[in-house]
Amino acid sequence: MQKKSGITGALLTLFVIVVLAYNCTDHPKKDPGTTSEQDSSAWQAGAFQNHRDSVPSAQQYPDSLFVLSHDYPSTAKPVVDPSWQRALKGQPISASNVFAYMDSLKSYVAPHLLPFFTSNATWSAAKNGWFHEPWLGSQRESILGTYLGNGNPANMFTTLKEDEAGYVLTLYDSTAAYTVGQIWGETGQKVNLMNNAAQFKEGSVIVKLAFSNINYPQWSVMENAQTFHVFDTIPTLADPRLGYQLRKVSFFQMDVIVKDSKTSPKTGWVYSTFVYKKDASGSTWEKMVPLGAMWGNDPDINSPIAPPYPKLNETVINPDAPAYSKETLGWGGRLSGPNDGAVTQVAYDLDTKKKYTNLALSSCMSCHSPAQDTLKAFLLPAPVPNSDSFFVFTPGGPRWKLWFRDNYGDVPFSPGQVGMDYDMVMAFKSIPAFEAAQPTATRNKLLMENIAAIKKFRRHNSNSRFWH
């Protein structure tokens, strides 16, 4: 018996040594101070889980894995006389000064965002003053912390010959993160939307980085784009391996949005999109050129579904943006980037059953406008999908135009709801993930039903994803 106990003790000691060695050497966290190993199980498995459990081995990927930044500020310092407002030189935003505005925004985020591109192996969002939205750990891959955004089917762009999946990473600056903290508190275990808690403070800046899993040479417009690795399961023609693998992605879109009611008094926001242009000179950062900006949906302009389009007053598109990025502009040429899904290859009119092909039906602000607590409305001008065919409201008709209003962020899309200030990732991803973790009896039934229908829906008859 003593001999058996000795063997058992030796095995136990060996097991402990192995576990300790793995924890100490396999994958250091990028910012141990942000999410400690001693956090409560509810935090780790729910609100503040860093990423999925599937991770690469240290041999596959020796650098640090993604760590969620969730130490949200409890106060918001007023943003006074920001550089982007000064760039307008006292004039209303327009085609004559909008690109100076965009350049100022890009310069503002550069000092704390460039390390993501120049030294990603040691990048820490928290140490660079950025924060993430909670409750998406089960959706985030483990290297960059990205989750699936919109996908594009083959031939959505003239140069895209296979289905593409887009990965996105959203970053809130400290002013914007104050609002995230007001919604979720320190624990993330309840949602607070009382007393305009979801309304962002003036000067809040939110950045979304987008990456394509179709790289050069398979997608020629990605030539010399900066590439990263994600750890995910989606195969491509160039990388047909199944299961979780290190997979290459190319950085190709950056959205920078700012709460600026002085410049945009109707909606409170200015949306700007930068896209990768392979023929531009300079670094990857310098090759991210303006696609355009918008500060409203031009509700008074009833655009046709095909060009020529009337001139818009609240969107400006860069004529020198790369051609591929302008193939997926929104309704009537409203702003929408190549990662944003504003064009559907096939749709049917809900009333007339007319078939539309390559229908531009959204915009950046249109898609974000249904952000509200229950997500009663779809992200696109259509009913919440309930079939394999995509039925839309008649383009330009009264129901369609509900998605193209210039509402301020505290005005809900649907009566009786709470407007969430155009923060669609919170309304469409974080809050539904929180609800899914609650006991069935306490869940928001309509929200969960709508989210389930959207997740089941395939807008394109392909393997591309729709906001999954």
C-alpha cells in the first residue's frame, strides 16, 4: 500500500509540474493585468471571456493570444475643440472639407493604433487605451480577437472569384468605453439602458478593423496588403484544410466613427471608411485611403436602384478610391465599405415579387439605425427573414425609407424600444449573447427569436456568412 501511495504521489507531482509548465510557457497573455486567471468563473466563461477555447499550440503560434480589455472608465473627460472639428475651418462638413476631417480622425487614432500593425506580437489594446465589447468570447478567435463580420460571395466584386469571409475587431476609445461601462458595469452581468446609459459622449471614437480571408493572388486587389493570422475553421481554395487552423487574412478596411453633434446635428455621428489601395505609396497605414464619409442617410433623396444617381448631401465618396471598394456602395451611392454587405446579389420585392439582382439596399448608418434593445427590426430594409429567399420592401417606398431616416441616437427605430445610439455590435451581438446565457424563462423571447432567424438566414446562395 505504501508503494502504491508513493507512485500515486509521484504521478500527482508530475501532473502539477506539467500543468504549471504549460500555463507558464505555452501562451503568455498580452495584458495579464486586464483579465486575471483569478477572475470569477462567470466572468471568464461569460461577459469577459477572452476568446474561444480552441487555441493554437505554442509551436503553431508562439506569440501572445488575445486578451479582452474591459476595465471601462467610470468617468468621461470632455473632448474639447477636437482636431477633426478644427479641420473643417468653421464651415459645415461638405465635399470640400470632408477629407481633411477624415485625415484628422486618422491622425488622431494613429499613435495608439499603429502598434497593432507595427508590433502586433506584443500588442495590448488595454495598454494603448482601447476597449472591447463584452460577451463575445465564444465568437472571438484566439489570436486577434476577431469575430466573423459580413462575408461576400464569389463575384460580388469583379475580381473576387470565391466566397469570402470577413473578420472584424471593434475598438472603443476611452470616451466611448465610458458608455460601454455604463451599460455593463464592472461585472457584465446585467444590462443597464436606463437614463440614456447607451448614449455616447461627445467626442467618442470607435474603430472597426476588417480582414479578408481571401488574400493575394487569389484576390488581386489584396496585393501587398498586410497579413495576419487568425485561428479558425473556414477553408479557402488556397487553404482547404478543415478544422481549426492558422489561417492568413489581409487587412483591407478601417471604419472610424465619431460622436460629433456639432458637425452632424441630425444624427450625432460622422461615419468614415478607409480602404486598402494597393497602388498607393507608402506603408500599409498610408495605403488605407478614404472611401468616403457620411453623417446622415439623405432621407429627402429617393434614389433609383441603378445609376445615374442624384447627388447626395450627407455622403461624400472619394473619386480616387480603388475601384473594388466602390462596387459595394449602398443605396444610391450612400457610404458602405467592401466588408459591409450593402449589396445583395438576389432579392425579391415583398409586395410585387419582382426579382432584383445586385441590389444596393443599405448604408453604414442605415444598417446601424435599428440598434435598439430588442432588435425588433432587421438590419436591412426588409422583414426579419423567415425563408431561404430574401424578400425586401419596395425600394424607395415608405417601409424601405424607414431605414433611411436621420434620427438622433436616442430615438428608437421601433416605437416603445430604447435607442442605442447606432451601436449595432452591442445591440446585435453583445446583448443577444448575454441573453442567451440567461435562464430560458428570463430571456427576451422576441430578441432571441429574431437573432435565431438571422443566424439561420443565408442571404447569398453560397458559403459566405451573413453577420454570423
